[in-house]
Amino acid sequence: MIDLQPVLTSLTQRLKNVSESAALDAQVLLAAVIERPRSWVMAHPEARLTPQQEAILKEKLARLEKGEPLPYVLGCWEFYGLEFEVSPAALIPRPETELMVDAALNWLRSRSKACLMVDVGAGTGCITVALAVQAKNLAVIVADISLDALRLAQRNIRRHALQERAFCVQADLIPAIGAPYDLICANLPYIPTATLQELPISRWEPWQALDGGADGLQAIRRLLEQAPRALGPGGLALLEIEANQGEAVQILARTAFPQAEIQLTQDLAGRDRLISIQT
């Protein structure tokens, strides 16, 4: 059996070839393998791996060294303080998407009545779950064109005991359920095809969830054509965008909603990230 400290040192060194946060990734990986918190790993350098744990670590390290993202190797990832199952069926939840959750929660807290939301392009269901955990008066239609993504979202909904308020529907963008939505949240594919072809993530994460067409706006443009019929009076639509799409999406949003209040918000890195449409 091997002590954790030399294992951690070796992992960090090997992961430097594939990660900009090698030390952190090594700690997270080792913690997952021994099923302990990362803080425990750091506090117990004298602890030892069992032979079985060594074998599991070797297999996961090999996957990382081939470039597979750490969340897929672990099979779970944190978003908005909650843990989610992840798989190549859907995008890995990212910190910048928490901006949408913050905006939606601020709006929901100003509402006294029950609200109906649609989560368009739901993927893992992380937006739905993060909002429904906080907002008890929220019901959600969880929409994705991918059945595999919907199955993943359903598992995450059950994981957080929200199946009585979150319902999965296979749909190309906004499902027509016969009632207006109070809130639309959409994290759609927005990377231009030519750009995506050059990105490492295109090897691992689902192309369908990333490819926004020639200008990156194909899905967003179609959503904004549907949204005026789907969003009820006094409703809110939130769209995550790519950093250089702010002006273009604002123009599309004003065309679709000429009377609405439209706002562009930057993420923590100062990049355009969220379009809000308040009717």
C-alpha cells in the first residue's frame, strides 16, 4: 500500500500535461477514489491506498491523461452547491451558468404566486434542480431534444427529490403545453461551428449541445422566434450567450420583444454572458 502524499505528488506532476489546475484536480481525483472529502485527503498524508483503490486510480488517471474531462471521469460534478451526475450525454455544468440561476432566483423571490418555468436545452438538469431546490413555488418543464440528456436530467431530478415539480419532455426548443410560461431559461448551443472544431471540448462533450451553427446564433434565433408566443405577460426569459454575442442577441431580442426590458449582464470575468428579457 502507498501513502497518499507521494501519490498526490505524482498525480499532480502527471496531470500538469493535461490540466491548468493539476494540483486541485489531483486532490479531487484522489478524494473521489478513496471516497473522502478533499479536506480529509490534505489532512491525512499518511493514509494509504488499498490495492483496489490503486487499481481504480490507475484507470481514472489513464482516462484523464487521454484528455477526458475530470467530471466525466468522476461521473459527478458540483453546480450551485449541489452534486449532479454527469455523463457525455450532456454538457458539464459550468460556473458561468450560475449567473442565470442567480438572476432567475432574484426574479422568483419577487413573485408571490406559483410559477411555471421551461428549462430549454436542459442537459443535466442543473438549472432546473438549482432553482427548484430554492424556489418551492416553482414547477418546471424540462426540455431537451436528446433523450439521453433527458434521462440524465431525470436521474438528477430524482436525486434531489424534485420529481413532483419537474417534468421531462423531449422537444426541439420550447414545448407547447397549452399554457404560457412565467420563466424561460435557455442554455443553448452558441459556439460557432468553425470555432468549435478547434476546441478540445468538441472531442468529449456532445456536439449537438455546443454547435450554434455558422454564427453561433442558430438555436438562439429560433428560440427567440418561438418565445413571444410562449412567455406570459410579466414573464422573464434568460439566455446564456457566448462572450462576443451580446450586441447581436440584444438586436434579436428587441425584434422579438419590442416592448420588453432587455438587459445584458457580464459574468465574473467581465464577459458578456446573459441576456434578460422582462415582458
